Amino acid sequence: MPGPLIILSATAYEQQRLRDGLQQATTQRRGHRVWVRGMIGTRSVVLIETGIGAVNTAQALTVALQVIDPERVLQIGIGGAYLGSGLDKGDLALASEENYGDLGVVAPDGWFPADEIGIPVLSADRDYYNTYPLDSKLVDNSQHILEQSGECVVQGPFVTVQQCTGRVDIGNELAARFNAICENMEGVAAAHVCTLYTVPFLELRAISNRVEDRNKDAWDIPRAVQRVQIAARKFIEAL
């Protein structure tokens, strides 16, 4: 019998709808994080609120993987769409890979990725630096499941940053650097840890804003939070 599905989100807000719909729900604290266990359809799930940022995510997921042997890890949440992606508020995006957006070297002649340092960030089946590819068959199958459930989802590279991009020029630079469609603050940490533990990983986000000169009045976080949880539930029920 497969293990439970671990579902990560940075905040309780990004998973509250799923929590409210759980059957046989129980709540506990593990590793200073809130875990909510229960059933979605026939699937056993563990919803974990990690806190924002890469360090919080890595700590929360590492604790979980020390005690749970999951079928897979699914990270859900909101993200900012790069302007050339074609994505807009409320759209769904599925990661094909995750990237450390601000890990590397800044030199007089420009920015260079972590390869420039010469020390792998992770050595596993190979050496990893900025980029953590997700299993392409798993991602393609997940996109198919979502589309069969009536959702439209765009697949592409994601970028994880530790400062939200609020300038068009920087957003465009990050998008070009990684050929990316959106950014977030946690995904690469989860992808990194799942690579280390050889656990299948997926990341699904709904767009709350476009990456442009910062204007919070143009954001729609409630819509994005609702959209990603509706899609996630459909996905889990269809597995």
C-alpha cells in the first residue's frame, strides 16, 4: 500500500480549504510545524504548513521525511508570473524544474550560477548546482490528470527567490536566466530535499500577480489560493 501524500504550503491560508475538506482529520505539531492528517477521497494525506522561505521549507520537509515514507510530495501555493510566460492572475502552473534564482556569483562582468563557485550544492546521482529537474514523466502525467479534470495548466521552469521581485527589469532578467515562467519563495528547497531523499516531487501554483513594478493593488491572492486548492483536490482525487 502506498505511503501518504505529503502536501506542503508556506502558509495555513494556502491549505485551509483542503484542511476543511479532510475526512478523519487529526492535528499535531512535529518539528515546530503544524501537521494535519486525514483522507482526501481514498488518499491518505499529511498537510504541512512550512512557513515562508527556503530554510523553513527545507527544515519542515526534512523532519517529515525522517518519519514518513510518502508516495510523493506535492507543494502547492501562489506564485508570481513572469511577463513573457503568458500566465495571468488565477492561472495554474506546474513546475518542470526548480531553480535557485539568487545562488551564484555577482562579478563586474555580470551574474554567474553556482557552478562558478565550483562546489556542488548537492551530490547525489550527479552534481547539482542551481537547477533541480523534476521527473518529466511524473510531471507530464500530472498535467494530463489536471487537464482531464477540467483544469488548464502551463508547465515550465520555476525560480525560487528570497526577495519577491518587484521590478520589471529584474523579473525579466530572472525569467531569461532560467527560461522560467514564474517565481516563488520555497519550491527549490523542497525539490532539493526530495532529490536528496529520492522522493517524487511535484509543485503546483496559481498565479497571484504578474512580476512587474510592485503594485499590490493589482494582486489577487484570494483567487489564487482558492484556485490552487481546488485544482490540488481534483488532482489528488483522480490519482
